[in-house]
Amino acid sequence: MKKILRYLRPYAFIMTVGFIIKIAGTLAELVLPKTMTYIIRSVVPKQSTTEIILWGLIMMLFAVACLVFNVTANRMAAKVARNAAEGIRKDLFEKTMSLSPAQTDRFTIPSLESRLTTDTYNVHHFINMIQRMGVRAPILLVGGICISLTLDPILTLVMVCVLPCIALVVYFVSKRGVPLYTKVQKKVDRMVGVVREDVQGIRVIKALSKGDYERERYDKVNRDLSETEKKASIAMALTNPLMTFFMNIGLSCVILVGAFRVNNDLSDAANILAFIQYFTLISNAMMSITRIFVMYTKGSASAERIAEVLDTPEDLTVISGEARTGSGRDGKDNKDNSFIEFKDICFSYNKKKNNLTNINFGIRRGGSLGIIGATGSGKTTIISLLMRFYDADSGQILIDGRDVRTIEKSELGGKFGVAMQNDFLYADTIEENIRFGRDLPGGHDDIVRASKMAQAHDFITAFPEGYEHMLAPKGTNISGGQKQRILIARALAARPEILVLDDSSSALDYKTDASLRRAINSSDTPMTLVVVAQRVSSVMNLDNILVIDDGEEVALGTHDELIKSCGIYREISESQLGGALVE
């Protein structure tokens, strides 16, 4: 919670003013029963209409002041809570965006989504509540007791005896509630994950008639969430009834003792009437304190989850120094004639079994490399390491003679244009999806140029709105091939040094794929090309082809060389192209 409360520091002044106004309103509320006692005891016996009207107006003034002060303070509290929550969401979103893929995998995407939504809402609600009731309730409690002491110390003592019981109820229930609500949020994470999966795979689910299976899967996580919520609710549900019970016991005792004292001329009816009002105020104050503890229980659990993300250290830090002096900046190649170089790379996601083992290859500046292999062989992992989504466990990755670990993230990211098979499209125009928020030097001309290279210009201009054609979320209103061409145009728009195409032409027909490759090869902007593909036709004309099998480098060479020397590649080629074409 300490991590979250620092977001309130910029609003210290407005919170202070709000607290002062809230205190004034609460004090006005406390004066009302005391004023009523004075009117009944001292003013009414005088039978003076003028005095009665005057003191009635004074009570109305206190009532209006109470209303105005409380409304003003509540509005100020809402503003502080709203702005603080906005700051929390902003920092949490930025932190989420800066997490490495490994850290994202650890938290899981559904969990990050619920932290950005449900958890921030709980914290927002708590900040609002603590400002509204955190001042008013204690003042009503302490002030009510103090004024009650001036009215009748004996009755006050009877009432105060109940308060420790209430405090114990709040303490034990809250202590049990925090871990329960933490479990609830974890169950929410799981349910969000299932919903997310089902929404994304809705077409496959319908195609395979697996709706009943998915409903059962959702029902299971929904039941788990309900059971956990039930346990938390049962624990917290004890609070109000127990407090009401003790309050009723206290009130009964006050009335009985008060009646006894009135009968014995130790007190009067006016005192008892005022005392009951103060008892009501004190009871409401205790109920408010209970609500604060309930909200604290939820808010604290959510704050811990938010702080866990915010406190996550950066795990892909930039190290000092360079592996060796690169020469690409002055237009010369390094001594190995490699612009991109993998040296003895080993990597494991789970740090148990290697996903890549001893990967070695180089790509000259402006050259091209195809990576081919079975699904799960490690092709995309190579790309992830090249762009430093992960750090290799051993070995070295060089770009322009520089270890990728020594390059600032912004600089490294600026070198790449990337098109992945499952990249996303915004619910925005085609132009904005290609621009991707970047300040392109050529503006619209760069977008058109990239679209022509990606073989997307013709179908884009066929829309009545052209480049202003609105895409549905995830591009569901265009075909898979059109989506991939827009993604490739996005990768090409900023004229990258390195173009990475990760199975990004799988939905293209062979003719379009061939036209795309010719356009990239004839580009006026030299690019180092890395292509991950399942189809031999997508890589056969590249400078070199890396064959990967089960995370190991099987062979490296041109298409013709691999046909002669690599059985795996020859088998893939024959199955896709036909034996006559590869002899």
C-alpha cells in the first residue's frame, strides 16, 4: 500500500483543504444533538416563540453547513482519487509495456489485464473512501464520546464498553479477509484468461462444434471463482451483523440504564434523547470504520498486486562497452563480413532444456537469410533473441559488430522492421495501422511506397475510402492475406536497416509472395533481410538458408547447396515443390 499512497503526494494540499472542510462539516453534525438538548432543556420552558424560532434557525444553519461542507469535501476527494488512479494506471501501463517477454510470461497477460482494470478500480475506490469516511468517522466516534461524557458519564461508560468488542471483530475479520481477496483476484485472472482464449478462438470453437466443451471449461473456472468469492464474502459478511449485534446490545443497555437514572432523578429526558442521537452517530461511525476496513482489505490486496508489477526490476538492462568495434557506421563491413552474427548461441525458456543449442551464422549488410524448420524447432526463438526479447544463456549476438546487450532499446528497436504472422491491427484506418504512430519522414508517400512493396496498394485503393478505410478490431473485416500485407507494409514504412518477416506470408498465394520478394530485393533502401518461413519458395532465392531441427543448427547454405547436402531440407523441398523442381 505504501507504494500506491505515494501517488497522493502531489495532492497533499487539496487533500488537506478537503480534510479541513470535512472536519468542519462533521463538527457541525456533532453540534446538532447538543443544540437540541439545550432547546428542550432551556429554551422551551421559557415559552418564548422568538427564541424557539431563533434556535430552530441555528439548527437549520448547522444542518445546511453540514450538507455543503460534506458535499464539497466529497467532490474534492473524488477528484483526488480520480487523478491518483489515473496516475497509477498510467505508470502500470507503461511498466507493463516495458516488461520483457519472460516477465510477461511470468505474470501472464490475463493477470496483467485484471491488475490494470479490477485492481486499479479497487485502489481508486479505497482512496475515495478513506478521504470521505477516514476523517468523518473517527471524529464522529471520538467527538460523540466526548460530548456524551458531558451529558452523562455513566451512560457513556455503558456505551464505551461495547466498542472493544467491535474493534476485535474488525481486526480479526480484516486479517482473514486480505488473503481471501488475494485468492479471489487470482481466480479472476484465470477466468479472464479463459474468456480471452475463447473470444480469440471463437471461430475455431464454432467450426469444431466445441461450444459445449468450452462452456464446461468456463463453468469450472466460474465455479472456482464463485467458491472463492463465497469464502471471502462469508468472512466479511460477519462484520456488519456482529457489529449491529453489539450496537443493539449497547443501545439496549443505554436505554435501560438511562430509564433507571431518569426514574431516580439522576438524569432527564432531554439528556436521554440527545444521548440516543449521539449513540446513533457513534454507531454509524463504527459502521463506516468497518466499511473502511473492508475496502482496505480489497484495496490492500489489489495494491500489493499492482506494486508487484511496478517494483519488477528491468531484466534486460543495457551493459556497458561493446563486444568489438563495428564499422557499419562508416559504411565498411567488419572483419568477418557479417552485419548480423550469432556466435555459439544457447538458450532455454525454462532453464532446464535448451530450446537453441550452438547456433552460429552471419549475414552480410544488405544480405538475406532464410530460417526454415519444423514447427517448434526454434525459428521464432532466433528472431526473439536477435531483437533482444530475451537474452541468450551463452554466446554472443552482434549487430554491426556490437553486442545487442550494449545497444539502447530505442536504438535497437529503430533498426528493425518486423512483421509477425499473428501481429495485431487496430480498429483504425489502414493508413494509421501502417503508420503505427511513427513520424515517417515521407509521410503519406512512405506509406504508399511501403504498401506497393508489400503488394497491398491495389486492394487498399479498391476500397471507396482507400487508405482511410476503417479496419475492424484485429482486422476481422479483411482477409488473412490482406492483413499480412498491411503488416508487412507497416514493417517497411520506416525504411528499416533489418527487415524481419516471421512466417508473415503464410496466407499469401505463391504469385503474390514472389512479387513481394522481388519488390523487397529491388528496393532503393538496402535492407538486411531475415525470413522465417514454412515454405521453401519463400526462402529459396535468399543468400543463405539456415535449417533448424529441435533447436539445433542442421545446415547452412544456399538452396542448391542444401538440396545436395541436407536431407531434411531436400525432403521439405520435394514435398512442397515436387521432385522435378529440385533435381
